[in-house]
Amino acid sequence: MVLEFFRKQKYITVQQELEGRDIPEGTWVKCDRCGEILFNKELDKNYKVCKKCGFHFRLNALERIKITVDEGSFNEMDEGLLPVNPFGLPEYEKKLALAREKSGLNEAVVTGEGTVGGFPAILVVMDAEFMMASMGTIVGEKITRAVEAAVRDMKPVIIFSASGGARMQEGIISLMQMPKTVAALARLGDAGLLYISVLTDPTTGGVSASFAALGDIIVAEPGALIGFAGPRVIEQTIRQKLPEGFQRAEFLKQHGFVDLIVHRPQLKETLALLLELHHREEK
């Protein structure tokens, strides 16, 4: 995979503000939180973070890798693994084809090895553009293989989670990826290796209930939605109104489920520092 060719994220385009102007489509976007009109190139320079309100736009996997790993250091693993259709569902095949076209990926996760601030690590990056990064058989397999490679090569692991949960088209097989990935991370822990879990928007369902919650250090981006079931489902179940900001990164940090909330421009530096501290500890 050639990482220099990064796909443009699809944002809400601004219509009324640009009527009557000779401006190329997609030049401006509107912030989902504050409504500020943002110039795409300036947004890219600021790591896809709104300068006015700090809202973090979602990144695809390749954009995430570009701003995280040292230039030229990333080597992808298991790129050729393709999704399976265990129950032969015709509609699932169509959805997979659309997901591949939309994301430019074979599956909802990219794995590989690289360096962050000069320190080697195995990276796992989920991409919500591929069926909302739902965890199917191949997603679980790629994550497991990446963790096993870390154990073999004695390297720390960084996982960037972004998912809507298990992939329902693969039924119970998709749910089995939860214990499968957890078991792999248990072997990583037994080897004394560091696991940093980075929670991005959204991290929900079976992903939040398995490997995303098991980091030795759990980092979240500001405002990220993190939880198992959605707020409406929970309110209907317990018949109570949920607190303000429930399931957002700030609420979870306040209640001890997240260790750090780091703004995206400082995230690479923070990860490099954590890797350095672990490297010193090993010595």
C-alpha cells in the first residue's frame, strides 16, 4: 500500500454559504459542533480539528497512520486478507463491495509495524468508513495476528479503536472475535509487553467490551463516543435519564475508565513518550 495517496474524508459540504461563488466543491466544510465554516486545507494542517471549538473530525485509517508513525517507517501486515461471507448472504456481498469502494480498503482494520517518535511498535488502526468498522472474522484475525507478531518480536502494541460493534452479518462467528482478541492480548501481557489503547469516535459494542477496554494505558480523543449499548437503549432499559455527557471521553475519564484525554495534535508526542518510558523501564 502506498501511504502517500490518502483519500479525502467526506465531510458535510456547505451549500448556502457558497451559492453564487466560483469555488470548487469540497473546498469548505462545516463543523458538526459549532457550525464554523472551515477551509479544507487549513483543517488538514490542523489534524482535522476545528480551530474554533476543538471538534475532532473522524479520520480514516490511512490518515491516522500518516499523522502517527514516523515518515516511511510503516510496513503493512496481512493486507491481502479478505472478508468472508460464512452464511452466503447476497446482500452482505453487496455491502462488502460498497465498503471496499468507499474506503479503499479490503477490511475495516489496517495493521502493521512502524516507529513512533523513533520507538518501534505494532499498530492496529480501525477505519469507520468500512461498514462502521464492525468487527467481523477477518478484523478479529488481523488484530490477533498483529498482537501475536508483537509477542514474537517483543514489541509494544498500539490499537486505535473506532467501531460500531460486532458485524451482525457474520453472526456468532463475529462475536467469537471478542474472546479471540482478548486471549491474544493476555499472551501479550504475560510477555511483559505494553499495550496502549486509543479510543476514537465512536468506540462501541463488542469492541468497547473487549480489546479496546484492556489497555495498560487507555487514551481517548476529546469528545469520543465510548460505550457498549447506545444511550437511548440504556435509558429505555433502566427507565432513567442519563447524566449529561454520558459515554463521552470526558465522562469516562472522570469516572476512571480512561487514563488520558489527548488532543490529536499532541497525540503522536504523547504516544512516543509512553513508548519511551516503557523502553526505559525494560532496561
